[in-house]
Amino acid sequence: MDKPPIRSRVSSRGRRSRSGLAGDVPGSAQGSELGIWRRSAYCVVAGASVVLVAAGCGTSTEGSAEPSGTSVAGKSVAPEVPDKFDPCVDIPQSVLDTEGLHAAGSEPDKDEMRRGDIAWNGCIWVVSDGYSATISATNLTIDMVRERGVPGTREAVVDGRTVVITQSNGPDACGLNAELAGGSLEFRVNNPPSGRLTGDQDPCDIGMRLVEKVLPLVPADA
């Protein structure tokens, strides 16, 4: 059953670099979930005019996959990730502490990925014996997220910004994209039921808590 629409308003207005998938370490559910979601997201964005083979997309011609180019023709895509808010720098540890989030090592793992013209730049934090959260700026717009057509997609307004919420990879994960100029601020939550502290919580509820705490930190012109 689709969840009812969320309606939420908030009144107030050292990294480690990885190649490949962010969080893509042995046993990392977050890295795997990110890769699957972003591959499908890019395929939908590019589907009308182009296919990116590296992302696992393809147009079908008599049952075979036909590769195409790597630009996103017909879509208005900013050439770079929005840079007026850097999640790795601009989210104070005091805000992360309210959720029990911390780096998995001495510094947060960096989420740095590009699929064709779409890119992400952010960081990954974890709750010990709980969920993991990736917060990244991306030039993927909320209109592009809507165009994926994921059943049950819903929207909220937080701190004056539209947030699109999708849950396309099972009940343990949730994605939220908050509107930015030239893209969005993406929140990915992976909350396995085995997590003693948070396993009984809905990952989209966790994601909304994060959105409500982080968006007031974003500059008004971002």
C-alpha cells in the first residue's frame, strides 16, 4: 500500500576520497543501494534521448541493447554539482550528534560519483548499530527524480524547498531530494532491520528528520 503524502514545514530558514561507488566496501549495503538507485535514476534521465552503457542502460532493438552517447540531450542539466552548500563541511557535528551520526573512520567517507552528465558530491555517516546516511549535492533535479515514476513517490515542503521522497529499493532504504538551484540535495538512508538502535524505524521518517535538521543550514540563494 502506498504511504499517504507527507506534509511537513519547518519555519526557520578532512574527507576521504573514494573512486567508484561511495561506500562501496565489502559488506556495504549503503554502497550497493546507492549504485542501484543512481543507475536507475540516470537511465530514466537519459532514456528519452541517450543511453549510458557504463550505467547499465540500453535501448532495445529486436531484443539487443544498443549503446548511444553520453550526454543528456533535451534535458536542462547544470554542468557541475551545486556548490553553495557542501554537506561534508557545512553540516556541523553538533547537528549530526542529534542523530548519533559519525564517520565510520577518522573522517567521513566521501560520496563522489559521476554517471554521464549527472554527478554527486557529499559524505557518508553512520549510527553505530543503526542506519547509514549519505548526504550529497547533485545536479540531478527534482523534476528528474519525479520522472522516474516510482510508485508511492510523494512530496513535502521543508524550509520553503520542495522535497521528493522515493522508496524504490525495498523497505529498508529511502531517498529524499530537496530542491536546490541547479540540482538538489540528496539524502539516502539505509536502515537494516538488524540495527539494534534504529532497525524498527521507517527509513523515510529518518530521512525527513535529517532533511528538517539540514535544510535550515542551506543558504537561501543555494
